[in-house]
Amino acid sequence: MDKPSYTVAIDGARVVTLNPPVEGHDGMIAEVRIRPPRYSDFMALGDPTVLIVSANAMVPQDDLVTIRRYIETLADSKVVAHLDRCSLHDAMALRDAVKSFFSAKSANT
């Protein structure tokens, strides 16, 4: 199994270390901290995964619009303004961090 591209803080937040760091208004931004979603966040944003239904199967698919909205809601607003400068690798790590809040394993901890 692949190693997660984020760490889990003691308060349950996900921390993504940016590589390379991006420049913000107050200096370099080396990490993005994503707090755990709350009831109000989930009710406003919904599930970050949708089911694609065909005649013979149901396939889960990431809803990147919803994932982006979670990142922009759960991360520090000073960091969010600079996320467009992040690398593709960092974008994928942020996606994985958000999705981890909704995994069965995470829900049981």
C-alpha cells in the first residue's frame, strides 16, 4: 500500500507538505493544514465522491469540484489564496487528504 501524501495531526487535521513551497503574501508557504470537516461543512458541501451508474455497475468517481470546495473551506484562507501555484503532486496530495476524512477507516477513529 502506498504511503499517504499527508500526515495526520493530533487534532485529526491533515497536513500536506508542499514541494516546492509556494510564495504567499507573508512569505513562503511550506504546508497546508486541512482541519476535519464539521456537520455544517458536510451538509453544505456534500460527499466528495459520486457514483457513476451504468446498466451493469456502479463506479465511484472523485467529485473534484466538491473536493476543491472542501479544501477552500477547511484550509487557512491565507493559504487558499495561493493554492493555484501548487504543483500537480501537491494538488493530488490535497485531494487525498480531503478524501481521507470520508474513508471507512477514518470514520471509525
